[in-house]
Amino acid sequence: MRKDNELNELIDVEDPAWPLLLQELSGTDVPVEVVPGDPAAGRAALLQLQVSARSNLGGIVLNCGGLLVDGGWLRIFGSPSGGGLPGLAEVNAMPSAFDPAWRPGAGLVVAHDVLGGVFALNGGDPREAGRPGAPGEILYFAPDALRWEALGAGHSAWLSWIFGGGLQEFYAGMRWDGWHGEVSVLDGRQGLSFYPPLWSAEARQDLSATSRRPVPMAELLGLSRDSCLRFDGTDPGFLGVV
């Protein structure tokens, strides 16, 4: 019974974030698609995360299946009703039933992009995990640099930055003529594999000259991890399960 009471405490808050988030979405010029959610999965994920609906993280997980930004270039995870887009619970390998001992470890993966980039919410001890930034700060695993980078913002500020058009500058030099057409045909479990790879001198010199093909996101993340280990022996750690 206590578990149900705790869930109600997380959901029944006076100032839920979701209505304000929808209001922010209605005022942005950035293309954002709200994916339909699974209410039961949303409640289960909220309980496991132990965050309230007062937070934007809780609001997204509870009320939608995720957010597709810029035609799916960026996938912000929620609790989807179908299998086209993975949910936050799946991506972070949450237990199927509530486990009070579960923790997201080094950080909670909150979004992937089509390049194989990973956005994660820093855990409680980044230094011990070998990651930059402060606890609760959003990090980005950059597939062109093969390292984690601290973005200097928490989850809510990060979302506002995205809805304010921040991705355009963030991905400057990483988008090519016709990128939207290539991205729009992908499903939520695919990314784009580049040859030569994004971290190569050839790709840095002329990204549009690379060849690109759709691959499972799991393959893309695995290639990034293998490249990190091969070049300097550094393991980037958990990048999400897709």
C-alpha cells in the first residue's frame, strides 16, 4: 500500500510541470512532436525514478512517449505506447518491477540524437564516475570528439534552451544539405553511421562528402564505445540501451 501512496504523492502535486511545458512548446518555432504515451508505463517510470510531476523530467515521463525535435534529429525519452521510440525506462535498463535499490549509476540517459550523441543527467558523484560537470548537470557524449562534455545547465534549462533554438548553433557544422530528408525516414531506434566516421579528419574537413547509412542505434553506440577504448583506453560508460 505504501508504494501506491508514494506514487500518488509524486503525481498529485499543486504545480505540475506538464501544462507549463505544453505552453512553452506552443510558443516555440522549433519543430517538436509530442509522442503518445502509455499512462501505466509513465506511472511505473515515475515511481522508479522517484521524481515528482512537478519537474519537467517527471512531467515528460508521466504524460507522453517522448519528444521528437527537428524531425527526429533529437529524441527526448518519455514513456511511449508503441515500440517505435524507446522509452526512458528501457534506455536506462530500469527493472520491470519497482526496486527501491535501483539507481541510474553514473547518470540518467534522457535523449539520443541521430549522430549517436547522448544527453545524460549527471549522477550524484561525477568525479567518481569519471565524468565532467556537477551533479544534476546535463552532459553530452559527442560522437565527433568521443568524450563527455558538460553543458552548464540542468534538465529544465536544457529543455528551454532546445525550445529556444539552441540546437541550431549546437550542431553547427554537423548538419549537411538534405539532412532533414535523411533523418525523417529513420525510426526511433535508428541513427546514421558515417564513413569516414565523424571523429575523422576527413569528416571534419567536409561532412557533406561522407557516406551515411541508417543503422540500429545500439550499433552506433557500440561503435563509439569501441572507438574510445581503442584510441585512449577510456570507457565512456553507460550510453543507453536501445
